[in-house]
Amino acid sequence: MATSIQQNLKDKNAAYAASFDQGHLALPPAKKYVVVTCMDARIDPAAAYGINLGDAHVIRNAGGNAKDALRSIIISNQLLGTNEILMIKHTGCGMLTFKNEDARGMVEKNLGSGAGKEVGGLDFQPFPDLKEAVKSDVEFLKGSKVVSDKATVSGWVYDVESGKVEEVV
């Protein structure tokens, strides 16, 4: 039996598919850029960042983290021809609220010592300063040998309360 979430997926997808007419779009993004942003449910990247279907790759992870996204960025940049990367973090991010030892401790408390051992060396990549984290990610990508030096990389902060973006670097 489907959960209510699964049933919503089925119902909403049926309605979407009934009028879907974008099956002709090419695999590489038409505007040749990639957005790395947070998985936060308050962010709708298409609406907030002006991305139409087929325009860009959108990579989402906790904190909109460049290191976590690197594999996908390489594929986007090297295999699919994107030439611009927008790093977009946001205000009120959960990654500002904890340290590695907090996350590791919570996993062990909730799931036991085996899980605690499994995440013992994992860097959850929290950050104490939002704008510094944006700058650090941009520097990481600009300094990476696996991202084309011809790629434009910029860093932004999205304000979850106003819906506005601010350029950081």
C-alpha cells in the first residue's frame, strides 16, 4: 500500500505527464551552467533562480556544498559542457547550527554504536559563517584541477525570508 507521500507523487505526476511537452529537450543544459544549492525544502531553485526546464543542471545537497557536489560538477562541466557554476547558499541554513561532533553524536545516539563508528571519520562539512563558506567553496572550485579554468564560478546567498539573492563573490 502506498504511503500518502507516494500517492501524492503518483497523482501529481499523472497530472504533470498529461500535459508534458518537453520531451524534446537536449541532454546538455541549454544555457550551459550549473547551480549548486542547498537541499533545504524552503528553496525552489527553478522559481527563485529563474531556471527554466532544460536550462541548467541543479545540484542540491546539505549546505549547497562544493566538495559534496564535485562529482556532479565534473560530469556537468567536462562531459556535458557547462561553463559557469553558481554556488548558492542561504540564510537560516541548518549547516550553521552544529559541529561535526554534534552530528556524529546524534547518529550514534539514534542508531547505535555501529552507526557511530561508520560516521566517525565523516566530515559533515558544517560551517560557522555563511559568507565565508560561500567564498571557501568558490575558492575550492577555482583551485580545482578537475574543473575547467575557463569556467566562471560565482558565489551567492539566497535569503529565505525575502526571496532575494546577494552576490558574495
